[in-house]
Amino acid sequence: MCVKANSAHAVWTVDLVRAVAGLLIASAAFPAASAAEDLAGAARQCVNCHTKNSPVIVADWEASRHAEVGVSCLDCHVVSEDSPMGTAHPRSEGKVTALVPASVCGSCHAQQVEEFNASGHFRAYRQQIPKDSLHALTSIHEGREHPELGGAANETGCIQCHGTEIQLDEEGRPTPETWPNSGVGNIYPDGSTGSCGVCHTRHRFSNAEARKPYACASCHLGPDHPNIEIYENSKHGHIYRTEGHTWNFEGGPGEWQPGDDYRAPTCASCHMSQVGDLEMTHNVSDRLYWVQWSKHSPVRGSDDVLSPILGDGPAGREKMREVCAACHGTDHTNGFFAQADKAVELYNEAYYKPATAMLEDLKSRGLLRDNPWLDPFQVKYYYLWHHEGRRARMGATHGAPDYAHWHGFFEIMQDLYELETMYDRRVASGEIED
């Protein structure tokens, strides 16, 4: 069996499960009865019981590659006796858990998990931990410091994408404040990080599902990072909407190629998939040049996974050129990057720098309110980089003219004019306007 023990999880199988687990069956997924019948003992008991109690979960598993090769409920959900995540189960000899971190998937998919651990997705929650301003926003301001309900904004919002530190109650079950949670950067009670089920949703874990843009759209959308809207505004998105339903999204690594299986890329095509000689990767930072989510956009240049500039920007650019070259000529590719780079640099030089200089000067003069969300200057500065500035930069680098211009630079222009007006008024009067 490909599943092996690690520090947090132990193998717990029956002999017959071991016997069938190594089978690699080239046909489509077994019919429901066949998959269950190929299991025995406790593994089959799981399926038989959950067919009654949670039939959709079983149906998803029956249609999965896991079912084909004999990977059962036990292989992912049974944990060692000393695991902090384990709870007793009335029909199991061992402890079980509903929590399945990436470390479990890594027992079979070691390379994919290693790549994930080197990506920006790994730190999705960890980068939130030191941000007092973010905690203040969600708990104090949005949550109104309510003693019982104050965490609701964060629990149903930020952490559902970024993840959280999952906590357990006295019985070893995840608390409702931290679970359910599909955050990509979840930190589990055993110390492991990440959830593969964010993109390959349980219990089918479909390649096709993860390759379509909607997998990324669950988190990458909205006014501050509208990546799915930007994709739909691009020519790539136009082609996908027109004929994507005819494309082949199945196939393993190296078996999904532009021209053969799809005519225009999705998010996964550019950022993760094998294209030509470029290997597949689950490091979503590997092919990136700029940092586009931060207040300004530096070129990536760090191998520290917790660094905001994680990645090798120049190397990432060359990898992305190779992706583009699968469909576009050299002049087209070079021209596109030249246009996009110019837009990012315009934001950095003409908007971020002067806006930040005004903010810092007002701070030195004592002309900023203590509560940033009651200060029109600080609120407008936030929108400049966090909303409009991101849209302009992301729109430019993803071929979405409406987001680069009307939702981007046009609105940043207005933000900067308003900031300049407020700045001049405060400096002249020495007071914060009512």
C-alpha cells in the first residue's frame, strides 16, 4: 500500500486491504457495489455503515481513484493511539478523526505535499498570526467585541480561505469556532499544515475539479483580489466559457497538455500544470515574478516560505514564459510582459510611494486618528492598495483590461486625488477634519 506511517498518523489496515491496495486499474471507477466488495473487514464495514448514514460521501469515494486502487476510509481517517486528533469510534478498534491534513495525503503524494510546503499557500494562515491590525478588524471592529458572537466575522470569513489553528474539545472533536474549515493554510492539532481537499474536494479528489477555474475562485474573488472575475474578463476566460465544456480535464501529470486537451489555460494550467518540458508543481509561487497582494509590488527574491517575497522572480518569469510559449509567439509573450511590468511599476512609483509618503508625514504630525476605520485618510489609503491597487496590478498581469483600467487605475487615480486633498487640508489646518 502506498500509505505509510508518519509522525502523526499510522497505517491501520487489514490483510485484504493490503492485497488490493497495490492494484492500478486502468478502467473507469468501479460501480458502487464493486468498490465496496473489494474491501473486507473493518474497511468494508465503514462503507456499509456510511452508505446508510452519509450516502453522498460514499458515492463520492466510489467514483474516486482511491476506490479504484483500494484506498479505504481507514487509510485516511484512522490515526495512532497517541495522536492528538484521535477520538474513539464505536465500530473501530482504533481512533479516528475527521481531520485529514496534507501530511496524510503526503504518505502517497509526497512530492506534491513537499511542493505545497514551499508555496505561499502553506503560510496562508501563518501570515495572519502576527497581524494585530487584522485581528482588530475582524474581532474588535467587525465583531464589535461581542463576548459571545464577536468571532463570527472571522470564523465565517477570513479563516475559511486562509485557514486557522484547529482546536479540539475535551472529547477530541474539533470545536465549532474552528471547524468546519476549508482554509488552505489550516494548522492541525498534530502541528501539520495544509488541506489538499480545498482544491481536490473530498471524497472524490478529482483532478478535473481542481483544474477548472472554480477551484481557485472559491478564494480568489471579490473586490480585493478578483482573480476569477479578471480571468472571465480575459480572452482566456472567453474561450473557456465558449468551449471549456468540450475539453478533457482528466489525466495524470503530463497527460494534460495545451492543444491536445484544452485550447486556453485555466488558473491551474499556468500556475501549476505540466506544459511541454515544464514539470507540474503544487508550489503556486514557483512561476511568479511580482508580489501583487502586498501594499507595493517588489520582485520575488526569497527562499523563506514565510517571507512575503517568497520565490525566485526572474526564474519564475522564465517558467511562465515557457507556459505562454505553448500557445503564443515570442513577440506576443514579450510584449505582454512588457505591458504588465510597466503597469505594476506605474502603481509602485506614481501611486503607492506618494500615498505612503503622505501617510507617514501625517503620522509624524499626529494628524491620523487612533481608530483607522474612523479616519477617512487611512480608509482611502487602504482601498488604494488593498482593493483598487490589487485590481490594477492583477488585471494588467492577467490580460483583463476592464480590471486594469476602470476597476483599477481609474479608481486609484480618484483615491490619490482624495488623499492629496485631505493631506493638504490637514497640514494647512493642523487638525483632523470632522
